[in-house]
Amino acid sequence: MKHQSKPIFIISRFLVFVLLFTHSTISVVKAQEVEDERDFDYVEGSKKGPAYWGEIKKEWAACKHGGMQSPIDLPGKSFQILPSLVELKRTYKPSNATLKNRGHDIKLEWAGNAGSIEISGIQYFLKQSHWHSPSEHSINGKRYDMELHMVYQSMDPKVESNTAVVGVLYQIGRPDAFLSKLARDIASMTDKKTERSIGVIDPAEIVELDGKNYYRYIGSLTIPPCTEGVIWIMSKQLGTVSREQIDLLRLSVYDYAEMNARPLQPLNRRMIRLYFQKPKIINYN
């Protein structure tokens, strides 16, 4: 599987970019992941690899110089425990969705209001999900087989962190039901930067987390421009995925992103909080 570069009409791309983003708020643009980029890759030793992301474009400087970068290793003991503080509130709505091969990953994007999560009284609305393999975050130094990112944004101009990401780690086991549903469409996009409408998708079908046991910290986007100030919520509950599903995700993207996990970043004394609820003890005597 090899991808051949095609001519790029820079002027046309620039005009489209201006038309799409002229009316967007500044805060949203700052936390926007790049789309359809070949200016970066994940190849070890490549001049476009993660070690050089911060040098490729001045807008990506945070990738090299930022002090709150993601992903990180989630330690087993050195975190602040907040027992029974708050259960993550989630509300989802079935909405039309588009599946897109961005070259560096497979993304599922919802149109309209597909639901939201509430963090500290602020609503963050679901925008898209995508997958990384192997996982980007680790726990006690262990990386898992896949990681799901659910990306949310708040349009409140007073919010300092306008982007939140819910992450779930997966290990090899039974097939993930949601990926099984998308398998045929993903397979049809192999090695092609393309997108297709796949109809109404209910985000609740994605097993994110139980909402009661999760890590939380402040980090960044894990691809350029590596914007910081992102609220990360990482589930302590592991999902399962089959080896065949991981192979499908890897074969569908381009060669430079078959293993699309950014290396771990320094914690730099950031606080990692663990939210959990103790199980109820029932006395039958």
C-alpha cells in the first residue's frame, strides 16, 4: 500500500480555508486539529515526524516548546484522588454523521447537535471522534492497543478551555461493536482521502466510559498544532477491540500513519486528578 502525492492547488485551498473560517470564533480556531495534512507524519527518523512537528510551521511551535503537551503517562499512585466528587454528565442525540479518511486517521464527524457533556457547569458539544493505534496515553508505562478520542467544544467565549477530549483505551479482545458497524465503510476508504455520509449515528452507541471513574488533566491536542488548554478526561474503564479491527484502521490510512500515536510528553508537575465512586455496600442482615 503506497500513496502517491498529487498536485495541490495552493491558491484554491487558501480561498476555501478563508471562506470556511471567516465567521468562526477565534477560540474555536485555536483548538482546531489540522485536516488533510501531509506536512507531518509518524515515521521514526522522519524530518516530518513528531520530534520535528514544532519546527515545520511557526503555528505549530507548541509541539516543541509547550509545557502542557499530550499524551502523558497516567501514574497509578501519584495523583490527587477526588472520591465521589462528580459523575460526568452526558446527553447524546442521534444525528447525521460523515466518515472521513484524513490520511493520518479515520474521523467520524457529526452535523448539528449530537449531544454534549457538562464539565464544571459548562456544556461542551460533541463534534467528532477518531482512533489512534497503538494508544497515545499509557497507564503506569503500559500502552494499550487502541485509543478512542471523542472531541467536544464549548462556544462560550468566557471559557478558558474551549476544547475537551474524552479518551478510552482498548486492549485486544472481543470486537468493538461500534467499529464493527463502520467496518464496511472504513474498508471502502482504504488509502483514499475521501469522505462519505453514513446517515444517522447515535453517539451513545460508542462505549466511552461509565462516567464515574476517570482521570482528568489539562493538556493539548496530540496532533499539530498541539494547542494547549485542552481538558482531558481519560476513562479508567478499558474497552476491547479485535486484532482485525486494528488492522483495518491501520490499513485504511496512509503508510506514514499506520501507527499514529504521538510519543509520551513530560508531565511537568501537572496535577492529574482521579474521579471515582466507591461501590455501594449492601448489608443483607
